[in-house]
Amino acid sequence: MIKFFWGISYKCLNRYPLSSIPKTLPISAASCILTPLPTPLFFSYQADSSMDSRELTPEELEKKKKKEEKAKEKELKKLKAAQKAEAAKLQAQQASNAPKSGKKKSVKREAEEENPDDYIDPETLVGEKKKLSLQMAKTFNPSAVEKSWYAWWEKSKFFEADPSSSKPPFVIVLPPPNVTGALHIGHALTAAIQDTIIRWRRMSGYNTLWVPGTDHAGIATQVVVEKKIMRERKLTRHDIGRESFVTEVWKWKDEYGGTILKQLRGLGASLDWSRECFTMDEKRSRAVTEAFVRLYKEGLIYRDLRLVNWDCVLRTAISDIEVDYIEIKERTPLRIPGYAKPVEFGVLTSFAYPLEGGLGEIVVATTRVETMLGDTAIAIHPEDPRYIHLHGKFAIHPFNGRKLPIVCDAVLVDMNFGTGAVKITPAHDPNDFEVGKRHNLDFINIFTDDGKINSNGGPEFIGMPRFEARVALTEALKEKGLYRGDKHNEMRLGVCSRSNDVVEPLIKPQWYVNCKSMAQQALDAVMDDSSRRMEIIPKQYVAEWKRWLENIRDWCVSRQLWWGHRIPAWYAKLEDDELKELGAYNNHWVVARNEEEAQEEASRIFAGKKFELSQDPDVLDTWFSSGLFPLSVLGWPDDTDDLKAFYPTSVLETGHDILFFWVARMVMLGMKLGGDVPFRKVYLHPMIRDAHGRKMSKSLGNVIDPLEVINGITLQGLHKRLEEGNLDPNELKTAKEGQVKDFPNGIPECGADALRFALVSYTAQSDKINLDIQRVVGYRQWCNKLWNAIRFAMSKLGDDYTPPTKIDPDVMPFGCKWILSVLNKAISKTLLSLESYEFSDAATSVYSWWQFQLCDVFIEVIKPYFASNDPASASERISAQDTLWVCLDNGLRLLHPFMPFVTEELWQRLPSRKDSMRKESIVICEYPSIVECWTNDSVEMEMDMIESVVKSLRSLRSTLAPKERHEREDEMLLSVKGRRESYNLVY
């Protein structure tokens, strides 16, 4: 039986008609008794199973009535005391709650607290353990809390792994950020997730290794340094020469290249800095050379003449991931690097080719008129009745007289689209390239490396930039009477993400990796149920993995840059060669680890002949060295202790956008050269968008710099960052308007902990994160809640408190049993979520326990124990102290992987057990685990009942007018009486 005594103050009788109560309370009439009492509103919850149900004598009833009235008076006094204590400042609380014997000491402390210096952390030398203020600051300050801890962690070598350790290994390789880069929000997400994983595993007894490194970022770095030289010296890289330019790049890297790694420290990333590496350092460079040589000798690397994505500004081939696409709906002028006037795109131009023998003409259409200078055929569908009479015939090129065969190709041509005739430029279009191979056509390149018309384009157009040639050719076609008009054309325009130049398909000799057999191995590693070696999380990306690898093409690994790993291939120019150009004969290449080895190999191949060796000037694709990273960071190709202890690694965490470009290539190279997959799990995080779901763009003004979130920035500061960029006036105006709308007051200082927690919490969103800064601000405010919880604890535990070695919930009050039981469940839920890579669920579990159970309920429940020094409550008070300490110690350790800075600072302030060796830092403490004897389902059920009653009370209160709702005489008091205790909760 559960008995509730319901009393209402006289002024409230009309507001709360008794007839409405059963409808509001979620308690059945069969399980409770409601009794109106002429007293202020309260509940008395009796959980004693041994209630006496016999009838009482008049004397007993009178005695019981007096006893109940006395108890009610006592409860009201306690309520007033609790309210007074809650509203008072910390020093007033400490003074009122201190034992009489410590009264003088309390008065002295109160006087000392009036000294502002006591609340300021003393200066700490870099690398030393942080010195904490005598008194906790009254509010949480992120910048004050987050300084000093990291340098001490690093100097103390808390993050360093030991290859000889007997602990099980857990290894993550940081996806190497570009050496040119500064921290962006994607890096912050990666660091937050990976650091959560690695700190949790470290605290769980693993020999953790998180390897940091940076990528030399071939194109990006070369562009940055080229711009620097042009800005400072008005010179191009060609003006100063390759050797001097590479020297300049190394100087720039040494001066500015470590910026992002310093910023990762500011985020709290617990990387093993003793193993920091760079993709072009000596060890990694040796690994790249070794990999290329081995793959070449196995016949998996070869040289061929094929079509590539060419950047005419950078003068190099670029990878597919470096191509961005602009969706063009109609005729659109765009600014292109190197052109004074905008270039028009989204236009389909039609023109006629004269047919040989006076047979008339055939009309074709193109969006790239200039490429007609390289046309070598016209394709029609073999079943198109309009052109049957042209099978085997020729058209005549109007500018050079070249005969263009009419070829039948059912694969390319759709006879129901346009005129049904397609111009074929095999050297400048991917589809035409395949047609050229099928029909053995000529491949005529008409462009120089910097995008001008070469001699193959004819004397009228030679030397013209390609888009100026487009205009000139259109006019020339009009003059010849071959122009047939133009119209709007919807299209996708590929531009280089580095230079903004329009990508030009160009035929070039390049080095390729044959990926077919390696791709099959990588596919089986994920898809083969009988011998699966790698898991992809979330599972939705397994289908994408399968699609990419089943349709894989050979990988172009050469780039026409100066910054990067020089291809370890030498061309042997023989004395009797007719053609003297570099690469003229494909069978004259020698691949070796160094020039001395190349000399020996060439002497063997060209025995008895005189030759001269020249190294290939090209460099390797950055993704090639990045693909070797899990191997090379551990010392491969040497059989190092690290390689034996830590390969394969445990998990790769990265964005889903580079699943193929990086992840698949690491798996292919790892299995081929390392003998196993490079990691057992792949966790792919979502891509970050702004709060409205838009892709972050400088022109929209919605790019979020994580350092601005951590440190805070004014709206004027945000505007200034835009002004320092290269936006045109219209884009700048739009961007500023976006910032005013989204950040009218700028971004307040949130700190690294709040940003990390918000980002991890967002990972539940599928493939995109719509990042709202206000959510980060909310978690910064929550840090203040944690701060105040520890301040409360310190005031109630006292200076002389000694934590227990163990606790026994069976002899503790109801509230203590409850909080320990729900703490157990929070630990269990957090561990299960972390194990299954459901980081948002893990963060929610920790947050909910701290916010809704510890702070909102338990701390309120135990406050009455400290409201007086009643000896009768001494036992309960000690239990409350011990439980509070246990909860805070476990709660901070549970939260630490998500919020490392604030948890370290608060944990360091907790009293420690006198009879045990306390860990030096929370970083190396044990992660909480379930304690079976804490679980108490019946207590949790009883508390659930109480909370449902509280919610009903709040619902009733909400029906009042705001002014009436907060009148003091109408306060609501919930008195919860268990077997041995009584708690007052005000709502």
C-alpha cells in the first residue's frame, strides 16, 4: 500500500478542487489513499511494508495527530532552511553548515574568501602540474580551466605507448591534416571523436597509441608557396628553378607547418607526440620509394598514355577528389583565373562539317567549340536511317582540311538526342577517348600545358588561351557559313578545388597502379562473411564500398609538380635513339630505389650500349604516400617493434567523403605490402553543415572556425575575417548578411570541452551534421552546472573529509541507494554505446545522469541533511557525503573522454583516500565499471513513482497565472518518507 496525504493551503482550495486530483495524478485509486488535510500542500510517501492496518483508539488517534502535526512543522522548517541555503551564496552556506567546533575556522575562511586573489589560479610554468586557486571560482571560465593541463599531460608522457607492454594494444592513426592547413570544424570533429575513443581505451587498461602526423599536401602546399613568392618577389617558380623552389617550400613548412598540430593540442587531443611524423620525412619517404619499387617489380605499376584531369594554372594532373562541380542551369558568365573577362558556360553551340564529295553537311553540337580543332571523327548510330548513306564516308575539317571518318558507334550515340551526330575529340574527352580506342582513331592534343592552343590547332589560333579561342572559333565558323546557332544548356562544370581553374581533359603519359587484384582483396575483407577482416560503421557505407571496388579503374599516381615524392624512375636515353625527348620510348624506363641502383639496373638491361640517365621530373600523388600511412608511421618497411606490436591498427575514423580516395587505397596497399588490413574497423563520421543544413562556404559567411568557438569572437571580428579573404564585393555583402543573421552578437567563448561534447553528441545524425552554435553554448553552460556541483560538494564534504574505501548501499538512505543504482545504469549504457561506436548515445547517457539525476534530484534530496547539525541525522549525513563523493569521482571519470579539461580540474579538487595511492591524473585513472551490489530495481521503481507525482504537481501549477504560481504562500512541498529517511523537494 502507498499512502499519500494531500493538503492544500486555504488560499488554494478554489484553485485545486479535490475532484481534479485523481485525474491529474498518474496513480490508480486501487493503489493509493488521498486524504485532504488543512495544511500547506505536501505529499507524504510511506514505503514501509509493515504498515499497521488495525483501528486506532481515540487516544492513539490524538497522539498520532499531534505527532504528524509536529512532523509537518519540522518539515516546513526544513523547507525554509533549504530555500534559504539555496538562495544564499557559497560562503554563507559553508558558514551555516559547518560544525560548531569549526565555527572560528569557518569565520576565518569566509574572511579569506573575500580576497579576490584566492579565486585566481597561480601562474604555472609550462609543463608543470597546474596550480589551483585556494578557492574555486564562483563560475566556470573555459580559458582559465583549459590552460596548463595539456602541457603537463604531455610532459608527463601520459599519452606515450610502449611496444613491449603486456597490455592489449589499441591503435588509431590520425588522418594526416595538410601541413598548410589551420584547424577547421571537420578536423575538430575528427579529433573529438578519436580522442573520446582513445581516452576511454586508455582508462580501460589498453596500451593506447594515437599517432599524429601531417601530409605534405603536394598541390595545396605548392600553391601557397607559389603565391607567397609572387607576392613578395614578383617571381614564378619557373623563374627561380626547381631546386630553389623546393628549398623555399621546406623553409615555409618549417616555419608555418606545425600550426594545426598546436591547435590539436588546444582541443585536448591526447596524441603520442613522440611518434609525430610527416609524409615527406626521411622514414616516410623511404617507405614510399620501397612501395613503388615493389609494386613495379610485381607488374602492378606501369606507364601509359591516357586522359587525365588537367589543371592549366597548376600545370598538373589532379585527382577526382580535387575536382569540384558547379551546377549550371543556363547561359552563365564565370570568372576564370587568367582571363580578364568572364567566360560564358552553359551554352550548346551547333555547327556543320562539310561532307567529302559534295554530299552536303552533317551538324554536330558542343559546349566546348575550341576542341573541334582536335576532332578526328564524327560518330553516328549504325541504325540511324538519316545517316545510312554516310557509312564509311568522310567529313572535311574546315580549318585544316583533315579528313574525319564517319564511324558507327552504338555505345556512345543516342540517335534520338540532338542531331544524332557526335563530334569525336579522343585527346580531350573521356567518352571520345574510349571511342578513339574502339575505332583506332588519331589522338591529337591541341593544348599546351598552360591551356593555350598549340601548333596542332593551326596557325590561325596558335598561342590563343583556350577560352579566347572559343570565341574566335565561333566567329570563324560564322564567317565560313558553318555556324548553326546556340542555346542554353544545363551542365556540370568541373573546376579544380585548389586553383578554381576549369579542368581540361588532356592526354598525357602517366604512371598508373593496376588496382584490380588488390581491389578484390579489399572487397573480400569486408564482404566475405566466412573470413571478414574489417568492419565498416555505419553499415550503410558497405554498399558504397562494394560499388567503388567492383568498378575500380587503374589509379594515376603521377603529378606534374615540384613538391612531393619524386618518382623513383629514371629514363635511359641511348646514344643511338632516334627520338631524344624524355619518355619517347616507353621501354627505356628503369625503376630503382636510388640513382646508383638505377645505374646498375640500366647497365644490365642495356648491356654494351651507351646511355644517359635522367630521373622523371614528376612526383607521386599525395594519396599514394597517405595510403601507406598506417604502415609507414609504424616503421615499415623495417620490421620494427612498433610494427610488430601495433599493426594492424584498431580503428580508422574519418569522413565518409574519402571512403574510396583514401580508405580503400590504404586497405589495398596495407593488404598487399603489410600482409593484413591496416585496421579492423572503419568508423565514418557525418559531414558538417551549418544550422540550416547548407554546406559551409566562405561566400555564404557560414564557415565556422573552431578556434572562434573555443575562444569567442565578436560580430565585428567575424566580419574582419571575411574582409581579409578574397571575396568579391557582392559575395562579401552576402556573407556579412549571413553572419548578422546567424551570429548577431558574435560567438561567445565556449571552450574546447563544450565544442567537443557538442560535436560528439551530433554524430547520431546520419550523413550530415547541422551544427547550431547555440547547442555548443548550451554545453558551455552545462559545464557551469558541473562546476557548481563540485562547489556544492566541497562545501558539504569539508576540509577534513576522507573518502570511504568501500560503501554498502544496503545501510544507506533511500536516495543514496537510488543514485548509485542509476549511476550503474549510466555506466552500463555508456560502455555499451562506446563499444558499438554510438558516441551520441554515450554522450547522452553521461549527460542525462549528471543533469537529470545527480544535479536535479540527488543534490536536492541530500540538502536537508546539511541544513542543520541534528545528531539524529549524523548517519544519513555521512552516507550522503560518501555517496556524493563516489558519484562525483565516478561521474568525472565517466565524462573525462568527452570533456578532458574540466574533468581533470574538478577531479583534482576532490578529496582523495588517505590510505591509497591516488593516480596522478584522471587521464590514467580507471574508467568506471558496473558494481553489481549498487543495482536496485525496486528503489528505482519507487523513485519513478515519486517523479511522476512531481510532474503532476508541476502540471497543476502550470494552470495558474504566472504571478500566482510564484507566490510564496502557495509553494508546493513534496515530503518523501521512506523506511528510515525523509526528503523535501520544492517544485
